[in-house]
Amino acid sequence: MSDATPTVPKIKLAGVEKHFGTKTVLNGVDLEVAQGESLVIIGGSGTGKSVMLKCILGLLTPDAGEIEIDGRPITRLSTAEREAVNARIGMLFQNAALFDSLSVWENVAFGLIQGKRMKRARAKEIAIRKLADVGLDADVGALSPAELSGGMRKRVGLARAIAGDPEIIFFDEPTTGLDPIMGHIIDELIVHCVRQVGATAISITHDMASARRIADRMAMLYRGEIIWSGPAASIDDSGNAYVDQFVHGAAEGPIRMELRKL
């Protein structure tokens, strides 16, 4: 008999459900993410990936089930408790979601100044350093988001996500809208930055090339349920017809696309 203490997952979802009227978006999601792991959730549009992230972030409240971080239930926290949890989380939004009224460095430092009440001079120092971590010169910090290319905006969004050295980072479709070369560069930066801060990462994407580059483990969400999970290296031998169809982008298979009738 082993005396080893079971490892508590960094993030755990148990029986999580979310409904919008009569539509079920999450249908009993069970998922665990280990400390320091990079998990990629794959699945088509409308399968519940973004809703799941919003439930973990507290932007939505599950209708059933529980979500835990470090073994602590987080679905019904007070506002102050929720803010304390979210201070440990970084987020790269799908379209970077930069504030057009702020300079690049102010965007990167936003959470430090507004959330952690850090003095602007110190926050700027950190912002410039994080910009360097994603391959951007200090001069970029003085620019406005409108002056940036799509790839640069993604880099700034990544710098903001890691500015507070978070324990957990979420990536929402990190390569959407980028050409293949820039997408590859962003993926390499994600892997580098996650390892640098020692974070646990959850990414959601339908881009299999990106998923293969950044994942330690993958899970597929289909119709609100996790239908397969396993090491990223085993995705091509999943033995699951739904996963095989999605991975290979095949028109024929058990997944049926819902098309509007003309």
C-alpha cells in the first residue's frame, strides 16, 4: 500500500453544466489540469469552449457542478474572493482586446496598475521587460494599438497575459487571424512564456497545427462534453471517430455541421 499523497489538480471541473434557456452548452464537463501542464481544448465553433473558460474565470456561473483551483471550490465566491483568484490568472483574448485609448506599455501594465495598485514607473519597467520577452523593442511601448500589425497585437496581448507572472494562463484561439508563419511564432512564444513563468495553461482552439505545438495534453469538447482526452502525442491514435474526423478535417464522419437552410 502506497503512502503517497494524491496530487491535487491545479484546475478541476466536475459535472459542470451551463444552459442558456433551452440550449445546453456544457453538459456535465469533467476535466483535470495538472500543475505546470499545458492543456489544449479542441473542438469546433459553438461546442462550449469559450463558455467553459468564462465559467472558470467567474464571468459565468455554472448551473450545476463544481470548479476548483488548487482543491478550493471557486464557483460561488464573494466579489473580493473572486478578484483574488483572478489576480493569479493571465488571459490572452482571441483578438488581443487591447485598449485603444492606452499606449502599448499601459495595456501591458493595466493589470499591475489597476489590479495590484502598482506605481506607474515600476509597472512600466515590468511592461517593457515583458515586451522584450515576446520580441518587441522598448520603442513599441510608446505606440498606440492602432499602429500595430495583427501579429504585434497578439504579442502585446501575450505580454499583458504574463505581466503579473500568473499561476494560470488562458489562451483563447491564440492564432486566429494570423498567417501560418506568424501563428507558428506566436505558438513558440506561448510555450516559452508559459515555461518561463512556470504557469499552468489552458488553450482553446480549432487550429490543430497550433494545438500540436503548444499542448502537453489535449481534450476534445463536443456538444458540451469532453469526449476524449490524452497526451498530445496520442491524438492521431485516439480510437475516437469524432476526434479523428476533427483532427483530419474530414467532411465525412459522425460530426454533422449544422447549416442554415436557404
